[in-house]
Amino acid sequence: MAKRDYYEILEVSKSASVEEIKTAYRKKAMMYHPDRNPGNAEAEEMFKECAEAYEVLSDDNKRRRYDQFGHQGVSGPGGGAGFQDINDIFSHFGDIFGGFAGGRGGGGSIFDEFFGGGSSSGRRRASRGIDGADLKVDLTLSLEEVAEGVTKTLKVKKYKECKVCNGSGAKSSSGFDKCPDCKGAGEVRHVTKSVFGQFINVSVCHRCNGEGRIIKDKCSSCRGEGRTMDESTIKVNIPAGVSEGNYIPLRGQGHSGVRGGATGDLYVYILEAKHKHFVRNGDDVIFNLKLSIVDLIMGTEVIVPTLDGKAKVKIEGGTQIGDMLKLRDKGIKRLNNYGRGDQLIKIHVNIPKKLTAKEKQLLKELAKTDNFQSKTDFTATAHEAKKEKSYFKSMFE
């Protein structure tokens, strides 16, 4: 199963501060903590998932790699924690989980801080505008580009902030009226009474999308939306070692939001073009080499292509069909730059479909020698031996 986006797991925006990420993690950790969900395997998995997301997003270096390359950027050495069990998480975040529910550690904890005393920070502000949608682009790479990494320039059509009204959607700064539904508050309150008391439900005003105002005089360029369709040129750095199906998230490069909404992301999905010489096998590349039966028997030297040029390869006499030769470090750089794969040369034989009379005669002579007799792992019966000899003889007549 593909990993979920870390920002989505913690329900924070891509531009969230470290403190906002920590606050979001506290809330999630409280919700899925094993002491609150005894025997709940699903809650335990969610707890580990949240811990992994926090471990990456709370670290500036890991978060920067994740923002640029996604999960691939924090896999392998120096990547995410990849917690295996609950105790692993508690040992990693001992200062965070200590003191909860009688203690998996000592001292205060984020749970104490989260549920501790203190006054409310006031009523929550309503969200503003409508967030822009994400974009997806397929990018086809050659095997050489995959092997070394490459910088690509993409041209993408997307919604961008209107240059005429600077995203406001109005002709001028005075082109707004106070929203009649929320009276400028940006949120609507619904009061419900019951035997337990009075409950207040606060929600974003749907009429003004939390802005507290509506447009009375729309911009003629964007017709009040605050954004227009345009083409952007975007550079993307592709690290060496990516595979088909990997994607690179470019934060804030998607569609612009509507009147203050957050900009979406651009996801660049990797496709691999078929190569005329090589077949990829992980970080190795395989080259199928066809040789004559004489070269396999006698030995020879051949020039083979590589991803960065050509190489001379010595074929020892007696090489068998299906043997694999190896050119070390001639494959694909591994993701995160820790070594590279090899080039494997698989040996095949080139069998001619037509023979001259002279060639047939020479092969008949060779067939009479010991080294050119068929070898089997069992002793054939007289009937089988006669049948095999008759078949072999017919090949050259």
C-alpha cells in the first residue's frame, strides 16, 4: 500500500510552522495513543503513522528532502525513522510521551501540556478563501537520465493569481460589501439547547467562504474569481535512481487558491522510456550479448555499450549460454546517492538459420569428434540413441 502524505496524516498545510506541526501531532497522538485504545490494532497503526510523519516534518533537513522528493527523499540512510513498534516510538520520543496515563516514562509530556491548565486562546479564526487544486504531470525519462539524475523544465497550464486585481476578484478595494449572512464575521454560529445545556456549533460562512465580505463590483479580467488560467515554466530536479511510478511533489506549484486560499501542489509522476540496449533490473541494467558458437568456444574480446559510453569485455573460451558477466558500478546511481548498481551482460548464442554446403560439411566433421557429441544426464536406450543420431544427421543433409 502506498504511503499517505505526511501533511495529510497530521492535517496541516504545507506551509505549517514547526509549532503548528507539533500541536497537530499532540492532538493525533492523544487520539490514537495505545493507552486510550487498548487492543485496537488500527489505532496502533495510526499512532505509528503519525509518529513517522512528525519525525520527518519536525526535522528541517528531512522536511526539505520530503518536500522536494516525497517519501523517496527520506527513505534509506538518513531518512525517516520507520518505527516498527510502539516501544520504538516511546524510546525515540521519550520526552514527548513521558507521564501519559501513569507513565511510559517520567516527567511532563505533551499530553500534560495539551490538557493542562491555561486560558483559551480565544475563538478559532475561520479559514479564508478556497484552496487551489493539486496538479499531476507525467514526465518520461530516458534510462541515462534515471541513472545520473537530471533537471527538467516543464510548461504547465494552471490558475494563477489575477494580475489586474491582485487576487481580490474586485475592480477596486471599495468593490466589496459586508456579507449579509455572517455580518462580516466569516463564520456562522448555530445554538442548540438540550437538557445538558446550550451547545454552540461554529462553521465557516458558505456565502463568503469565511472572508466576511462579498464582491459587489467584479474584476473584468477574472470575473470575480481572483485568478486566471496561464502557463508557467517550472524547473524540477530529478534525483538519480527514481523508478516508474515514483512522484516528486512541488509544493505550492499547483493551482492558485481563490481569494486568499492556499496554492495547491504539483505532482510530477515518473515514467521510463524503453531503452534500445538495456533492460532495467532495480539499480542494475542488463545487456543481452549475442555471440557466435565459435566465439563462445574459442574466446574473444567485444565492445559493448554502457550508459556512459562503451567498454571492452573479454569473453573467456568455454563460456556457456546464459552466463552472466558483470561490469561493476556501470548501472544506475542509487537513490540518495549511496553507491550505484552494475551492468550485467547475459550471454546468448547466435544460431545461423542458413548454412552453405561447406559449412554443413565442416559441422558434420565436427559432429564426429568427442567434444561435439550431445551430453545428457541419463543413459539413452538403444532406440532413443538411434532416434537422436538420426535427428542430428538430418540437420545437415
